[in-house]
Amino acid sequence: MDKPLAKLLVVVAKEPVPGKVKTRLFPELSPTVAADLYRCFLHDRIQEVSTINGVDRAIAYTPEDARETFMTFAAEGFELFAQRGKHLGEKLNNIFLEKLSQGYEAVSIVDSDSPDLPKSVINESFHLLLSKQAQVVFGPCHDGGYYLVGMRRPHPELFRNIPWSTENVLPVTLEKARKMGLNVKLLSPWNDLDTFNDLLEFYNKYKDRPLSKGWVASKTFSFLSRLDKVNK
């Protein structure tokens, strides 16, 4: 087996099943349309991270029987494995515990809900970690959560007793890190597309810009431009 690279990027993703993903977009979008949109998120995220050099790549998927679905998404060079844990905190912690024990010097985990996130931001997370400027890196979202977390060593306490799916996720986590004496750096804020208003803001942000063919969120933007409720 080849020796792993120093850096591992893990994309966390859900199987795009109607009624199981992007439920906060209901009723403005039907379950089927919301799932199709999330499929675009996945395509854009995987396409963008496929072009990052010098990293190993993986997709941590849920549910555990979704491997075949993600084999159709992942290009060559992606490891596929199921998320393990009862809630998000356990799942994230288990990824760090397992992957850092395999010899990686830094692991960054990124979500699949911010399709316009450029690879430069992800690269910055690894730079901060490997240059020892940070022990932990977070990418803050406008809703109080985070789109990325990166570490050089596991810190399980950062995922315990967190009010997941609230605006206090990152503030509570940062306070834990402060009490633990960890050196934390924050990346540029970015917006997850969780609500219908998020979709409208995303579409209006880019609708009048000249977008290149290979633009990072091209599939998502193209999908939204065909929705009458968005493209008014």
C-alpha cells in the first residue's frame, strides 16, 4: 500500500434521497427538487476538490449502505467510507480519530452545502495546520455553524455537548477550545445553502456576473437558474 500523503481532505455527504436531504427547503421546493439540487451541490464540491494537488481525498457518506450511490459521484482517487456515530459530533470525531491514526499530519473535513467554496480556502486550512500556526482550524458559517474543521491531533472534547443545528455551534466550540488552551484560526466566512433565502441570496449574488465555464458552483447555479421560484 502506498504511503499516505501528509494531508487528507474529507467531504462529508448524505445520500441525495428525496425527503432525507435539504428538508429546510420544504415547502418552497419539493423533496425531489431539493434532492436534485443537493446532487448538484455534491457534484460541484467533488469537482472542485478533485483539482487540489498534494492531498489525499475521501468522502464520508451516510447512510452506511450508500456506498454504491457515491461510487457514481467520486472520481478516481477518492476513498469512500461510511460515517460512524449517533450524531454529527461523534461522526466528526470518529473521522479524526481514525484518519489521524493512519499517519496523516493534518486532516480537514468540509461539508457539501457550500457549493461555491473555492479550493483556495481549503488549501489555507492545510497551510495553517502544517505551518504550525494553528492546532485547529474552523471555517465559520453565517448561521453560527462551520463549513470546515481541520486538526493535526484529535480533540474529542470539541465535539461533545455541542448544540448542533443551532446558531451557537461555533461559539460554544470556540469557548471549549479557549478553555483547552488550543491555538485556533478561522478561515474566511462562507454561507451554507440551507434555507430558501440562502438559495435566493446565492442566485442573486452571481446572476449578473460573468461566470467561467469551469466556475466552482456552475452546476448548482445552472440548476437554480431553471427554477421559476428562484429565477423571477
